[in-house]
Amino acid sequence: MNRSDVGAVLITGATGQVGYQLLNELSGRVQILSPSRSELDLLSESSIRRYLDANTPRLIFNAAAYTAVDRAESDSDAARKVNAIAPEIMANWAHRAGAGFIHFSTDYVFNGEKRSPYVEEDPTSPLNVYGQTKREGELAVMAAHLRPVILRTSWVYGPRGANFLLTMVRLGKTNPELRVVNDQVGAPTSSAALAKAAVAIADTLVQDSDVPTKSGIYHLTASGSTTWAGFAEEIFSYSPVKPPRIVGIATSEYPTPARRPAYSLLDNARVQRDFGVSLPSWKEQLGDVMRGFRWE
């Protein structure tokens, strides 16, 4: 994908984890629109429509989301506006304009009761407001746009933003012991790997005439699995100083406002089949992130 293939590319949430990495991936290749909140306020329907009409992107990466899972329980109105209503408005606009639309979603649309990786057709049953509003966003996008691509991912982290990796590093500086949940299973996925794969998918959409068969919901996560405690241990294996001791605990010992799925592995076969895209193992991805990580 380059300037001759597509017009302006809009990245919402460009200061967030995935949006920032998308910006890096596409920089120099295409004309990028990366509006600030004052330019594009996802809480305001009129702001969204006004921005799109004024800037007419040909491809939209909707990487913006209300991701504060616990806060969403008491702030459901804002979560719904950002996670469901805003994507619907953007997808409707993109459909009318003939623009592509790539939207990011989450493993939290599932309840975690399954014990084998979820496929795209599995019934959804979110346990919390965040998951519910993200599912509402999926349904709205599917209804609004003829050929959207919705990428469900999981446990996203990276060297910026608010995420588990940075929380562990911060807490590890002052605590000799960290108690971390060890009965939730998932696949940590780096924002950089996710963005690179999303751009590869966009490249296929731009170049492939068989686009109608390559749309809908796809699962896109790291391969392999671990628990939050296992993830923490692997993070601190890269520590330049003595790391804290990780003590695994049950979810019941760490109550939070929002319930989390106990199991949220996603089957990635469909995205591999349709786009030839697969992500490295979560350990390999973490190694890539940590090699350039600043512990200060």
C-alpha cells in the first residue's frame, strides 16, 4: 500500500498503543490523518461526521477504544459512545464513501467458559461493560459497512500507553513481591506485531480483487498461551536488576469491578487462510519488545 494505491488513511486513536504503531508502520508510505481529540471527538457524533466529511479518508483504521475495563462499569455511557456508536458512524460514512474500514475488537466479547480456542462463529457473551460495548460495536460495524474487517485481539501491550507490561515494570521498582492472577489464560499480543499484521491485511484489501470474500470478523493474536502470572515472570526475565518475586493468585483473591473471562484464547486459522497473516508466539513478541525497552 502506497500513495498511488489509496488516498488518505485515517488512524483513530493514533496516540494509543495500536494507533501509534500503525502510524509508525504507515509513515512515509501514505497520506496519514491522525487527528487529535479536539479535531475528532469520538464522544460527539457531530464531530465525527464533520471530520470525515472535511477530510474524506479512503481507508479508516479504527484503533480508538474505551479500554479502561474497570472504569467502564461505572462509565458505561462514554464506553458505549466510543466503542459502539462512534464505530457505527464511521462505518456508515465509509460505506457511503466507498472507503475501507478496519476495526479492532477484543477477546472480552467471550465469557471464557470454553476450553479450546474460540473461533469467529462462537456465540458471544461478554462478562463486563467493556466487552458488551465492543460487541455492540462489532454488530454495528457489520450492519453499517458492506465489507469491513474486524480484528479481535487479546491482552495488548507495548512500550507506551496503559498496559500490563508497563504496570508490572512500574510496580516491580518498589515491590519485592507481586501477587498476580494465575487462573486466567490468554495470549499476550504486542501492539507492534498487531499493527504490522493489520497493515499487511490492508495491503491485501487494496490489491486483491477478491475482497468480498475477505471481510467480516477475524481473530488475530499471538500464538501460544500463558496466564497473567506467567506473563509477568517472562517480563521480569529481561530485568537488568533483581526482579520481584511473582506469586500466583486466584482471580477471587483480586476482586475488580469488571469480571474477566477465565479463558480467552482465539483461533487464528481464518486470518491465516484469507490473508496469509500469522503472528509469532507471545514469547517471541515479548522478546522483540524488551530488546528495545528502557527500564528507567
